[in-house]
Amino acid sequence: MEVINQKLGVDNREKITAGQVIKALILNGLGMVSRPLYLFSQFFEDKAIEKLLGTGINSEYLNDDKIGRVMDDIAQ
């Protein structure tokens, strides 16, 4: 996560970092779940998300808008 955050930067106004989003995408992929991005946060509703991604992280932060912005940043 740290390497991704160093490359893409951290916006203190955001509730979740790009590194945390990428980690969540990997964890979701390991769960073999193929659902639309707008349902992505539902995957983490019954998971110990704070242990997986960090203290203060809520599944609502993993929305399709944030994921899209991170993907756009990676593409650049």
C-alpha cells in the first residue's frame, strides 16, 4: 500500500487511500467475486475491514466513484 500511495500521492481530504483501494480490489479478486463496481462495498460488509485495510475504514468508502478515480490515476 505504501508504494502505491507514494506513486499516486495521498489526498488528506479522502477517507481512504489509493493503496487501500488497490488492496481491497486484490482481496475482492481473491474471493473470486465478479460483481459490478457499484456493488463492490457489499463484499466487505461482513468482513473485518479495519483489520484488512486499516483503522477507521468503512465499507462505504469503497464506492465505484473512488475506485474509478484510483483506476484513472493508475492509467496515467
